[in-house]
Amino acid sequence: MFHSFLRPGQGFQCFEIYSADTSVTENGRPTQISYNSKSHLIGILSQATPEEKQQWSTTEHPITHKIVQRGNCRIAHEQDILKLGSRYFYIQREPRNPGDLNHFTVYFCEERKGLNVER
């Protein structure tokens, strides 16, 4: 039996997934990015440890949080945005499958303020 010691708000939560939609002008320049709601995922939000923050900042992909999803579904991908209430999390790298056991999928994200994906 699985027992967890979580405070309210620390359990599984529903995140909306938004993927970027870009277009290119006649000159080949990208235009303004719009975001489309793709799906949702159920996961647990946790802060990244100081060691993880340091490790990821050296690769120029700073992270602030991890989102852990049960199973190996990989619904969201790199550069997608996960929305939880009024908070936005930008996925920095492709999701990981720890130990290749297909038990969990880990998304490494950076929390971004001021994003408005519902334009």
C-alpha cells in the first residue's frame, strides 16, 4: 500500500498543455508566436533542488521546477508551456524517463511570469 505525507496542494494536479504555433513571413522571418491548447496532464509539481538548478544553468537551460507524471506518456515536449491556475511553466528540455523503467516522466521546467497563452 502506498502512503504519502503530502500537504494540501502537493498532490496530483491538472496542468493544461499549450504548444507554440509559429508562422513565417515571405522573407523567412518568424512572426509572433501563438499558443494552442493541446491537452492536459496530471502530475505533481515540485521545486528543483539547488544541485539541479546549478547543473541545468550550466547548459544554459535554467530550471526552477520539476513536474512528475505517472507513466511514460510524454504528452508535452520541449518548448511547450504547462499552465496551472495562473502559473506558467516552460519546458526546457525533452522529458526524461528515469532509469528507463517507464514508471514516471519528469519534465524540467522554468516558471515564467507574465505569459499570456490565451490571446
